[in-house]
Amino acid sequence: MDPRKRTLVIILLLLALISSGIQACAQASPREESLVFMAGYKPQANLPFVGVYVAQELGYFEDEGLNVEIQHSAGGGEHLQLLMAGKVQVTTQDAGVLLQRRADPGLPLVAIGLVGQRGQQAFAALSDAGIDSVEAWRGRRIGYKGTPPSDLLAILDAAGLEERDVELINVGFDPRVLAEGLIDVYPVFISNEPYTLKSWGYDVILWEAADYGVPTLGLAYVTTEQLIDEEPDRLARFTRAALRGIVYAEAHLDEAVDIVMIYTGPDADRDHMRYMLETEAAMAHSTLTEAHGLGWQTAEQWEALLNSLQTYGAITEPVDVNAVFTTQFLDTE
């Protein structure tokens, strides 16, 4: 064969091999898909937020072939608005509020992972105020935010008290009203205001509705019925990576707080972020998660919470609890 033809044949064979190699690599590495996650509040160490932060920084989303954009709500409910508009694919929401929004205005929200196995809220009194039981709330000034929540009414009921036995006062979001004696019992987020009050030098007593047999649930990863129908694989990969992030955060608290600080900025109180993370990590576990893994949820949990909300007037419309959650994206092994 002519040397020039031999050279040309070799070059063509090499090009063919290179082309087939490129195609094989492309088939082995699927195209990265985009997903927008919006946390339901500002950057902080709420456990569902942390799971996403860690998954982003340690490459867990990348492992799943996802390009996740992390956004934060300002706290005005825009996260649900953007979710319904299709601008966001996954957000976070308190379980009780999710049920309320399903009931009215009928938003098709679905919890794909229940991170908070207990409710986020409690009621606090200063340790030196002489209020050592719920029964001692009688005649006291009891704060609430917005409208009296069902868990507050349920605690009163469990203690044999009625609304008329206490002075219910609508308070804001500043725990100084408790520190300054303007209120006797103040509603708190368990992983937040107790730290603030203690940092000011005040010891507090906390009462949680769950301790009185009241059904409570916390934050969940939330999407829509439409996205579950249209993008189940993408949602499964997101959930797997985010829960993997939570598991890592629980085992590496200092590193997880370092990652949180990337999102909060250096002015955030690092000790406060760690307190929040540790507190919510403890509340993410139950006998259900021991059996099935983090994020697990059941119809019985949601039904009990719904019944409590209906009993105390927080929900008046019927809700199908089987439609408000799914376990299809959770690892059952």
C-alpha cells in the first residue's frame, strides 16, 4: 500500500476511535439538570437548610447529576408563591402550615421528606418567674404570634385550663418582651429564641405541646403534585442528596457549621448556628426514622396533626392526608 494511503487510513482509524470514546463518555455522564431550591427563611442553620448547604458544598448534588441553585425567602411567604409559579422546584414548610395551605386556598403542596419529627414551637417562661407548670399559667399573660395557635390551646386543654383562665396577648417576634417582664409566657422557636435569651443571661423553662400528648410535626421538604408527576427522578435525586447532607452534618457538626457560615456571612453568631443545628438534629429522629431513615412520614402522623388543627379551629375544611405527603423519594433500606 502507498505509504501516504497507509498514513491516511491510520489517521481515520484514530479519529474514529476518539469519536467513539467521546460518545461513550457522554453516555456514561448524563447531562446535569437544574433545580431551584428556596429555603423558607433567611440563611441559617435550620436542619433542612443545612442538608442542602452541605449537599451543595460537598458535591452531593453533583454526584446526582443536579445543578442546584439555592435561594432564600425573606419570610413573607414568597417561597410558596414561587413554588406554585414554577420558579422554584423544592422549598421548606412547617407541616401544620402545609396542611392549612392545602385546606385554604387549596394549594397542591406535597411533603417529600419530613425532617422535623416534632414541632418547631414551644412556650417559654423565665426560670425565676415562679411558673413551674402549665397549671401555674392561670392568671398569667400568655403570648402568641398572629392568632392563638392550636398547640397553645391544646396545652391549656391538657392542663385543664380555658382561654378565660389566662390573658392571651398578641406579641411580636422580639423575646425582649419576656426578658423585660412585659409577658409571662412567650412563644418561641425551640432552636432559636431560647439561645438568644440564654445569651442575655436568662434561664428559661420550656413547654412543648408534644410533651402533653399533642401531635406536632416540624419542617418538611415540599414540592407540588405537578412536579411529582412530571419530574419524579429529579426530585428523588434532590431528596437523596439533601438527606445525605443532613446525615453528614450530624456526624461533622463543626464542619457543617463552617458550611452554614458560608451562606449566613461572617457576621452571624456561630454558636447560635451550632445551637440551632444540634437542637433540630435531635428533633429529626423518632422511632419511625430509626426504622426507615431520615425524612420518613406516615399517614397516621399527618392525620393526627390534622385532627388537632381541626379540633382547635386552625382548619375548618376537609383535607386528604394521603395527598399531602409521599415516601416515594425516600430510601427505605
